[in-house]
Amino acid sequence: MAEQKKLTKAERIEKEKEDLLQRLHSKTVQTTRDKVAFLLHHSAETRNSDIDLVWAFWTTFEGDKFDGSFITKETLRQLTRYSTLTRMRRKIQNDFKLFEANEEVKKRRGMLQEENKDQL
């Protein structure tokens, strides 16, 4: 068997980006990343606010657990975690350079990231 070429990080990111875009265009949103990308693509509010993104994700894709009006600790445990959704958003926006936030938000997020690095 021929050895498969090991992809560089840049090649892997580009392939993941292309695969994601293909799934979005074919309206095949299955994974958490696909669903986050779908929301980012269709809503500027979700690009600029993690709270809006998480709320939209829960109401759109987990409406059987969350009706958008009341949340209990038990319900929160059943929903996709906030940190998972924001991690997917960062990957899509920062690595794939898709559905990016507006300039003001990007600057604010960049400053927060620098502050967090300084604290480590």
C-alpha cells in the first residue's frame, strides 16, 4: 500500500474548511461544527456575540430541551456546553477565516486574548 501523504497544518485546515463549506452548501448540517457554521453564516448577531450564538444554537438545534424562556441546572447539563460552541466559533472564524465578526468585535476579542496571555 502506498503511504498517505501527511498533511501540513495549513493543508489540514484548508481541507476542513472546504469540507465544511461543502456540507453547508448541500444543507447537510450534522456535527456541532456544521451547526455553528450554519448559524454564523445566517446571522450576523451570532458572529459578534457568543451569548447570541449559544442561545441561537440551543433554540434552533436543541429546542426539545430548551424553549428559550426558562432554563434549569438540569436542562443546562443536557445542552451542548457553552465552551464547546464558542470553541467551534473560534475555529471557524480564526482558523478557517469564515463568517468573521465585525472589526470592532475582532479588536475587542484580540485585546481580551492578549490580556489572558499576560495573566498566564
